[in-house]
Amino acid sequence: MITHPATLDVERTAGLDPEVLRRDFPVLHQEVHGKPLVYLDNAATTQKPSSVIDALVRYYEHDNANVHRGIHELSQRATNDYEDARTVVQEFLGAAESEEIIYTRGTTESINLVTASWGRANVGPGDEVLISAMEHHSNIVPWQILCEEKGARLKIVPINDDGEFLLDEYERLLSDHTRIVAVNHVSNALGSVNPVREIVDLAHERGALVLIDGAQAVAHMKVDVRSLECDFYAFSSHKIFGPTGIGILYGKRSVLETMPPCESGGDMIKHVTFEKTIYNDLPYKFEAGTPNIADAIGLGAALRYVNNVGLEGIGAYEEDLLAYATERLAAFEGVRLIGTAKHKASVLSFNLDSIHPHDLGTVLDREGIAVRAGHHCAQPVMDRFGVTATVRASFAFYNTRAEVDRLVETLHKAREIFA
Ligand code: PLP
């Protein structure tokens, strides 16, 4: 049983004060069904600070133009801001070069880019692709389609009853046929933090590449792709306080250079004749057409905001909040926690008695509490735990113990309603 300290350790959290930071998020200051909003659905999408909203408005009010194409002032400003944001992402991930940062629509598109480009060129009959039993559908279905198309085998690394990745089973499943391993850094359904460094080392020993789905990690912990040595790292802007519709695929230059383009058209070319097209350099080879300029700039603003708050403080604060929430729910009669890994981040999945998660979610919503109820796009995880759905409370640094208390109080109410 975890015992949380009675009060927050202010030194460990580098003085992070959620009450002060909440002021940066306009959406949090509202009532829902006549109750103050408690937003606990951050794993689905996070709220946006004013600095991100302002960056979008500023772009459209002052700089809107197409990038890379115009010699006029507005186009140059748009291009500078769009490329500056790429540098912010590069530094945020610790990538060696900004050419290794590809803009996509989000994690889903990043993974699809890898399966469609690298996968089609490198996976063949008899080859194997390894994923874990706790992947989001986005990191299952593209690999399934690739394997079906190529006559390759999709192998699944099992997890234990706490929702932990089984490293010894993984080692056993790796073989000389393994071409790539694709795992999430943090599970969206369970909150488990996976041993990605060890996963990368073991895969590389067998000559396999590694893609890490970082959708649920980047907002909660410092990620350094060079020290992880992963070949690909994917994340979505909207899960780290940035706009929707933009995301990132990091790839090692040595791997990206060998990959054919995925989509084709404008911007991804150097020279076109009817006989032959010379493709553009990285990263533009993978960015066909007019990109999502405003949202890339918004993502840059979001990462700057996170850097200012500090990921170390965020991690420590959320660890405390998760421990507090876990302890309160573990002590709640009738609650079954799904996902009790030793190393977790920010996600608390549970069921209460035999109340359907959708019913529980509806009761919580009537009290102004936003949670997710469903299979969380991870149906194989639900199957593994013998449930069809869970209620998921997921935290950000702007959540508080008082909000966890409101969640717990409302669960008591729900129990009375459904008794
Ligand atoms: N991977 C994980 C672990 C996720 O949690 C999600 C979204 O919930 C995704 C991938 C897909 O992200 P997006 O819908 O932003 O592409």
C-alpha cells in the first residue's frame, strides 16, 4: 500500500503550484451542470494555456501565409515561426538535428508513416514485428495491416496482472526474424511506464529497430531520444497542452534517409519532370503538401510553456497526486483498480462494483467531473483484465488533491444511486 505524505513536498516539485498554473488555462474556470469543472480526462486530451491560444491567434491575425514558397514578408515570418517550432521540438526531445523531426497529424499518423514507409520497404514474408499487450489501437492496427500485407508475423509481449511489461518474455520472443519492436512509453489504459531503455537495448542486440509511442509520456516525464537510442519516437501535440491536428515523428537520420516517401506532392520534391522526381531532403521528404502551420507554431508554444513549468517538477507533483488518488481509491470499498504497476504515470483506471463505467461516467459528469469511460482504444487490454471498459481518471499538473476528493465523494454518491 502506498502512503502519500500528508502534504506535498514543495522542494521535490520545484515549487510547482497548481493553483497558480491553473490561471493559465481559461477553460478550467467554468461550471459544468452548475458545478465547478474538474477535468480528469488529460490522457484523452489536455487543456491549452493562454500562451498557446495566443500564439494561434497571433499567427492568424499577423502572419498567415504559406511556408517555404513565398519571398514576401508574411511567408518568411510564417516559415521562420514554423521552423523555430521544429527546433523547439528537437531540443525538447534531445534529438541531434531538427531534420530528424517530422510534423505529422499526431501519434496515429506518425506510426502509420513508419508502417507505410519503413515497414513496406523492410518487412517481408517470415519477418516478425513485436508489440506489447498494452498498446493503443494506433500501435496495433497499422502493424497488423502491414504484417497481413507482407506475410509477416505480429508477436505480442505479454503483461502481468499489475499491467507490467514482461521483460523476460520479451527477450524470449525476440528473434533474428524480428524487424521492429513497437511499444508505448506509458500505457494510456493502465498508466504503466515501460522499461523502454532496456527494450531498445535488447532489440538492437538482435538487429531490430524500435518505435516508441510516446503519446502518454511526453507531458509527464523528460524524454531524451538520444539517451534512449530509439529509432523512432511518436507523440501528439494535443496531449501536451498544444493544438489538435499536429504531432511528431522523430526518426534517426540514418534510418529516415533510407526510407521512401510516404505521401507525395508539393514540398516533398526537389525537382519534378514527367520522367523522374528527385525527392526533397529531410524532413520535407515526409511532409507533402501545405502543412499545418498554425498548429505547429502552437505546439512550439506548448513545449515552451512546459519547459518553463519544468518537467522535473511536473513529474514529482503528478507522482504525489497519483499516489494520493491511488490510495484513496484503493481504500474505497468495491473499487477494482486496473493497472497497478510499480512504475506508473498519471492514469488511474478502475471499476466500481458492477456499475457500468458509462453510467459511472454520467454520474460524474452531472457533478462537473470529466473522466473517460470506455475501452480507451485498447480493447486487448480490457480483454486481458476481463472487463469491457473502465473509468479512467487521468491527471495533469493543474489537477489537485481537492479534485481527487471530489471524485471520491461523487463515487460515494454513485454507489448510493446504483445500490
Ligand atoms: N498511443 C497512445 C498510447 C495514446 O494514448 C493515443 C491516444 O489516446 C494514441 C496513441 C493516439 O493518439 P492520437 O489520437 O493523438 O493520434
